[in-house]
Amino acid sequence: MQGVIKSYDPGTGDGVLIDETDLREIDLAENALEGSLFRMLRQGQRVNFELDDAGRATSLMIGSEADMETPDLSEYDL
């Protein structure tokens, strides 16, 4: 699933994102950033996420973190 961060408090870890599919607001789970390379979120930031059993966003992946493969540069003259 994909969404956009609406709000995030780095002190408490509380936050809300907007699901791009149906524009509903989804609260972030306490462990939403666990295992992520990032520790902060900013308003308007696009994220990929999953829902936990309580319907909260978890397993956030941000930007290139979702795909960290080396780009194919073979078509360029380097």
C-alpha cells in the first residue's frame, strides 16, 4: 500500500498518513519505523506500508529504501 505522511511527532512516534487509494487517514503503529533505515518522517513524504491487525500502518519503507538494487548503467558510456 502507498500513502503520504500527514503528521508525525518524532518525540512520541505518533503519526497519521493518508492512504492514496481511498484517502482515509491511518494511524501509525508504535513499531511503524522498526527495521527502517529512517528514524524521522516529514509531512508530505510518500511511503509504502502494510496494515497490522488493528488497522494501523506498519513496516514503513521510504523512497529508495523499497528498492536498493544497483541501477543498470550499462547503457551509459562511463
